Amino acid sequence: MPDTLTPYSTACDAYFMAVFMVTILSLRQLVHAAPTAVVKHNQASLGNIRASGNLNPYPDKPRITFRPDGTFKITVFSDLHFGEGPETIWGPEQDSNSTRLMRKVLPEEKPDFAVINGDLITGEIPFASSHGNHDNQVNITHLEEIIRERQVSSFSYTRSAPPGVGGEGGPGNYWVPVYANEEGQHPVLILWFFDSRGGFSPGENSIAVPDWVDSSTEWGPAESRGALAFVHYSTVSLLELQLFPLTLSKDTLGQGSTQATTQDSDSGKDEPFWNALNRYVKNLHAVISGHDHGNEWCSRETAKNVIFCFDKHSGYRCMRD
């Protein structure tokens, strides 16, 4: 598929889709945000994949695989903000419009996998979710959403992390393996999902939950297979790119737009996660984040040579961060 932009415009310009190609070893240069991704595996590299225990945590679900032509297509929905303003006219209406948009996009794009990238899919397409700051509130937690999602949809690949991983309010750290085909013995691509927490703890004495990926996420397979990472808050490493002129986007990174935010008191708190991600996931192609509703650009972080992408927002809510 060519590298083309496919807009799905709404009153809030809520969904704007781009397509990008990636081999198992390199990612083609990106200019725009990429809520839809086509990944292409390099057949020559498959023989270099080695076993490292059981990397299929879904023995009872269908394998996620590449297509016969060697491509794998992902559609990302971000910041849907379902359930806002239930007592108003606009609240249920925007939820209906967001759902209608998803029902339009999925049949047209025909992805192999779908991702909901924070601040919460219909259709028989396998999907997984990351969780955002609006998903931890006095009446809901990330863990409750994960449990509920798995109860209502057999197509959900979302799961919680092993005990002790994720910190307060951040259980949604996991990976989804993607195979070259049904007969493949080892994954050629790992889709990583990280819980950037945020929001508030449940109950009457609710307090703020830290809004960065906890350092306890230093776990998971360390093989040299391709990888894409999804996390609602971008890492603080992205601030390096903000020091340059804003040629990629007119939007600026506002307060709270990185995991450790822009406050000096929070500086460095997500560095253990970022360092561990680069140490254990050697072939990380891109990190795709939401939260900043108006941002829809990608750029390469030079220190680790990883591409960061903002995936804008898919919900009809018009708030701009």
C-alpha cells in the first residue's frame, strides 16, 4: 500500500489517518502521524529469530499473523472519551458519532489488528487497549476496564501485567505477539502496550495517580525481533524534539503532554521505563502515543534512533491539549 494520507474528517477533525511501512529492521521515513500502520516483515530475517521460552500468552485465542503478501495493518483509535456528559444532549451524541466513525473506518481499512490508545471496538477484528489518565477515576480503574473488556469481547487481547509490575494504578503492561503465518514457531513482531497511569485513585479519598510508566516494567522478552510500542502519554524523551522549531506541527507540547510532564519536580521519573525499553527491546521501530488531541506528527528521537508518533484523537470531543 502506498504511503498516503486518508482523512476521516469530522466536525472536530477527530480522525486523520496515515499509512506507513516498516520492515523488521527499519522504518521508512515518516512525515505525518500514523494511526494506521502497515508493517512488512523481511523474510530473510525470519531465520534469525530464536526461541526464548513461550512468547504466546494467548493459547486459547487465534494467532495474530501477517498477510500472505508479508504485510500487517494496524488501525489506531485514540482518546475516544466515551461517557462524557451523559446528562447532556451532546454527550450521548458524541459517543454515537465516535462509534459510527469506527464502524466506517474498520470495514474500509480492513486492518489485521486494532489498537485503542488510551482514554477509551466493535466488529470482528482482534484488538488491544492501552489506558490513559481519564481511565483512572473515583468510579473506575484501569484494572476494572481490563477485566470488563475481556468479559465482553472474545476479540480483546488486552490483559494485565504479572504481579508487581506497573505500580499504583498501572496494571496494563503487556505484549501481543505477531507471527509470519499460522505455522510460524516464533513471533516476528511484538506489539508492546504500556500503562502510563495518571488520573485519580478510586473511592471517597481519591488522590492523583502518578502519570508515567512505572519503573517496575523492566520485564518481557528481549529477542531481536521487530517491535512497536503503544502508550497513552509520550515519554519525556520527546521533549528533545520540542527544542527545535515546530516545523512538524503547529501544536506545542502542553503541560502534561509527556509522561513526566514538563514540571521540574517530575523530571526523570519515566527514565527507568525508557531506558529499560531501549535496553530490552533492541529492535524498537516506533512509539505511538495519544493524549495530545491536536498533535498528529512523527519524528525521530536521535539518542535512541526511535520514531515517536502522536496519533491525534478519534473521539468527537473537541478538547485540545
